[in-house]
Amino acid sequence: MPEVCLSGLSKSFGGVSALDGIDFTIREGEFFTLLGPSGCGKSTTLNCIAGLEQPTAGTITVGGVPFVAGRVNVPPEERNLGMVFQSYALWPHMTVAQNLAVPLSIRKVPRAEKTRLIHEALDKVGLAHLTKRYPHELSGGQQQRVALARALVYSPSVLLLDEPLSNLDAKLREQARAWLKRLQADLGITTVYVTHDQDEALALSDRIAVMFDGRTVQIGTPAEIYEKPATAGVAAFVGSCNFLTGQVVGRRGGHVRVRLRDTGGEVLAAAPEGFPEGRDVTVAVRPERLRITPPVDGTPDGNALDAEILTRSYVGSRYEYDLTLGENVIKVVSQDGSLTGRARLAFDPADVLVYADVALPQAA
């Protein structure tokens, strides 16, 4: 399966920029996800790859073949790409088999070959026994699988998926996610996936491109995106995170020392060079990296801040706490459901993220 390369890709609608210089290469056989809030440009990027939108500038190549470059703009039907839309876009008056036959008829595939390909595609998604059903006779999960089978029936070089699981309920969505991951791995097909669901992106992807305002902010593996978010905005969007503002007041070994506003406390962070003394910063810590301990317990080799427990919520596999720290509310995940009153937040310097921007981000 070919690699997909986007270089300097831009797109404007009526003078409004939707994409601004998108650059990335999707490796052969990779499951690559475009992740971001609504309106960030991820679906526009996918539509440009599919040929449903024409970029204002930039190039797109698939397997070294230019799809968009200068005056070259290959029509969608000549790109041999499979696409699944959020709405599935199944023809309601056609049976499952007839829906799959449409792209094959466009390609003038002989009848006998058409029957074989339809059976093979439906067998891949576990629906070979439903060829005579109509879309309204199928569950949401079955409709999603039919749409995927239709995208695969003519052996496309690349599979494009635009939020294909968003119409499923939570439990079915989780099952479909696991099934889709296995299918993509078995087929080895290069896949571009669009979603605003961070859990979906982390679970499915080989790599993720996080997008904001028509730009790619960070590209990396799920672990890289979650553990080392490039900006405070990425940290806020991917997973839950606590943010505090402060000022760098010195360094200690390989750590930067930050005095927090509102709390009067100080924290150590394993920060790289580039944070001089006097620099205003934002520090961030994931809820699961915080430990709630009694106030008398110290953590001399780490960080410890006095706080008070506000609320406790039981969410099945864990407890979620809200604590007051100065004027801030801090979220903590714990297995212990017996904590109350005053407490101390303990955490390791290696778990503190430091950013030069001082505006507290809002999760999109």
C-alpha cells in the first residue's frame, strides 16, 4: 500500500483560511489519524486527499503519483481511494449487495467478478449473510460495516474514514473500534482517519496529527502525544490535565524551579533548557500522576502542595477527586475512595509539563 504525502497544503473558503500549510507524510500501511476539535480543518484535509475539495495551494501525492500539483488535479474517481462518510451514505432503495455493486459498476467490472468481490468484501466485515437486506433493516453497526465493505470492494490503495463511528452508541462504538483496528491490521491498508474523539485516536492510531485552526500542531505516536504534548493546548485537548501558572525562579540540576501564582508554593519540573529565570510559564500535570497523601507526609525528593478535598466521585474503576489549591480546582484520579478533608498533593518532577505560554488553555 502506498504512502500519502501532503506538502504546503492550504485551502480557503471565501477568503477564510481553513487549512494553512499542512505538511505530513503517511507511511505505507499506517493507521494515521487527524485529531482535533470541530472546525480545525481535519475533514477538509481528508476531502482534499479524496478529491472532493480542491486545495488553494500545495501538493498531494499517493505512492509517488501526483494527485494535486500545479495544474494537476486528478478527479476523485481516478484516485482509487476508498472513503467512508460519517453518515455512511448508503442508498436506501438498494440492498446491501446492490450498494456494493455501485462502485464496481462504475469501474465496469464483469458480473461474475462483481459477485465474487461483493462476497469477499462482505465476508471481511462479517456480513456475507446479509446481501439481500436493505439499510433500514440493519443496525447502526451493520450499516457502518456495509459502508466500509463498499469502500473496500474495489481494493482501493488508501482508505479514508471521516468519523465513521460517531453515530454509534458508546458500547457499540467501543466494539467497532476494536474490530476496525483488527481489520486494518489484517488488510495492511494505508488508512487516514478523522475524529474529534481523543480516546478513539489513542486506541486506533499508529500516529496522530493534532490539528487546531487549520494547522498541524503535533504529529507523533499516541504515547508521544499523550505523554509529551507539544503545547498546553494539545495537553488540554488530549486527555485531562491540570494547569497552573507561575514564574521560573531558578534551576536545580536538570530541573527548573517554578513559583506558582495563587498558591505560594513551588514545584520542580524536569524541563529542558530555554526557561530562564523570570520567565512566566504554565505548568501541567495529568490527574493520574498526582497522589493524595496526608498533610504530615512529606515528599522531599519530589513536589508536595497542601490542598483540600472538595468532592469525590465513584466512576467504576476509580475515584475522581476535586481539590482546592489556592484559587484553583485540581482533579486527581485515585483507587482510594476514603480520602477526605485536608491533604497533600504529591507528584514527581518528571510528570510536570512546562510551557512558555501563560494563558490557561480550555479543552475544545
